[in-house]
Amino acid sequence: MKKVCVVGLGYIGLPTASVLASKGFQVHGVDVNEKAVNLINEGRIHIYEPDLDVLVKQVVENGNLVASTKPEEADIYILAVPTPFKENHKPDLTYVEEATKAIVSYIKPGNIVILESTSPIGTTEKIAQWILVERKDLTIGKGENRIYVSHCPERVLPGQILRELVENDRIIGGIDEESTNKTVEFYETFVTGQVLQTNARTAEMTKLTENSFRDVNIAFANELSMICGDLDINVWELINLANHHPRVNILQPGPGVGGHCIAVDPWFIVDAAPEKSQLIHSARKVNDFKPNYVIERIRETARGYNHPTIACLGISFKPDIDDLRESPSLDIVNILSEEEYFINVVEPNIEKLPTLLESKGNIKLLGLEEALSSSDIVVVLVDHTPFKEVNPELFEGKLIIDTKGLTDSLPCKTTLVSQP
């Protein structure tokens, strides 16, 4: 099994394809974005991830990675496509179904089909059903024409993806025991962490559980921050003191929760078991409400100005990445742009404003120093490393709304209006 077809060349698919190519596999990458395909075939990348550009260039030049808009025959198929939700937070499996149907005519007996996309419970079984409906000549579970279908959820941290794809423990859940075993053999060829075996449904639920755990704990921190804002208590000091208890480890609050995982995955559990997932549902509502709370603090601060200029520091969903998916910071800036403000966006990891903002005449993408010097109000939305390293005197005299605690200990005179 030396040829792998990776469908979806985004934040997970492209690093996965590149790592496999670097381990000696012949990798055929597939994406509907023709511009991204062309860039990859030139040895370049369309997303930001540390060291990914170097790796892609290397594996494209040595011929181990080729990108295309169409699949090819392979031994192993990996689906790494988005799994968003629709209205009312219902899971949207459109991309998974389209990816499955794109490869179905190429699948041969003995092939492994692996879903890496974080998905609702039962999605792996649906993939098997979609394949068998289209391919009456294939079987699952018995016979010479059988194929193997499994789920192996990605569990990597943006900014550390290339390392964690190899070093992290992986969970493999097949739709039957043989599928699990075959898929484990594949991952053990390049993963140095443990490769843990279970069934498909448990593997799906494990990833949803991991992200829901994070979401619930972030919601606790965000709720604390809003309570402390009303009671005139420094939430950063409070959490620091509470965390000195040997069995307490409160996370840090922020402007909300973003990314394609933590902000989305808990809804899959809520959809599957609405009556039993009340805590998970409540945490989602707290984190979804937090951007509105931040916006109201900004509005209150801006009332003393006539058309104020606001510096918004960061629009990615977490520090030191360019990923804007489900970003509460981006949503905050977008809503503010509809009001009578001038907005200076500072996002060191992008070269131009996203489509959502670029047509608006009251928004500029500026460097940090220029944005701070020309703004009346500073809103800290993401604690990027460059923001921590800037000369603190640039914040002097500014009205600051700090959602990340970045300016809490600055050695200069500022007015911390709010610590949402």
C-alpha cells in the first residue's frame, strides 16, 4: 500500500498529504480549489502553517506529492473535508458525501477509506453505505471484493500540525474489526505516538468529547470574566490566584470561541442527544454570547467620541495563525464595521483583509505601531506574539478593552475600560 489519495487540501489535508509524501508514500492530493491545486503543484502553499511551505516544496520537487481537482486510483483514500453545520446547528455532511462520491468509481477491492474530518456520530457508517449504493461489486465485512472503512479523527494544534501529526496518539475506529486493524497498520507506518483501537462510533464521539470538554471549560472562564466585569474584579488576577489551588486549573477567557473544531463539534453532540446534553448546550450558548458582550463594551466606550477610530488587534481565531474560521474576533470586527467607526485591523499573519471586510470603506489593515498611534480606542482580541513584544509605551494614554489580559501588567499609564 504505497499510494494515498487525500481529498481536501486545507489546514488538515495538505499537512497530512505532505507528511505522508515525506515518509515515502506516493500521494495524490485532491481539492476543488483550482488555484490552491496550481499553487501546490508549483511547490507553494495557500495556507499558513510553520514549516509547511518547506515540506510541500520538497515533496513536490521529489515527485511524491501531486495535486489535482480529480481523484485517482490509490490504495488508501483519506477524506479531510469540512464538516460545518447548517441553520439551527444541524450537521452538514454535504462535503463528506461529495468527497465520497468523487472517489467511489476509483475504489478497488482491498482499499482503505479513512474519514479524518471531525464528524457527527454515524458518519463513517454513512460513507460505507454511500459507497455500497454506488458500487454493487464491492462488499464490507466479507468476500474477496471487500473494502475497509474507518474513522481516524485529526487532533492537532494549528501552529504545531506537522509535529503533532506524527507524535500525537491517534484513535482508529473501523466499521468492523478488520477495517480497524488494516487502518492501524497504515498509521503505524508514520505515527510515533500510540495508535489506539476502537469502533467507528466511539472514535467519532471521542473527538467530539475532546472539543466539548475544552468548550465547557472555556465557557466557565468566559462566564467568570463577564461576572468579574460587573463586580469590578480583575479576572486575570482572580484566575491566577484560584489556579494556585492544587486541583484547580481554570482556562483563560477571551472574546469567544473560534476555529472549525471547538466552536462546531459540541453542536454535533447536542444534535444527537438534545435532552441529555444540557451542560454542553449551555456552554455553547455562553461562548456564542461572548462576542456580543464584547461588542457592547466597545459601544459603551465609543459613546464619548464622534466617529472614533478603533484599533482591533487580531482577527484570527487563536494566536499566531492565519486561520479565520469561525473566529469571534472577525465577527466582532465585522459587526463594528456596520457602525460609525473607523477601524484599524492589525493581523500580522495575513497580507490582505478577508473578503468579508475588504469592500468596506471604514476598515484598514495596518501594522501595529501605525494602528495604535492613530486610534482612540484599542481592543485586544487575539494575543499574538508580536503584540506581546511591542513597546508598551505605544499603549500609553489609550482607552483599552482587553479580552486576553495582554495589557493587564503594562508598565505604563493606560485606561483599562473593560476586561471582558
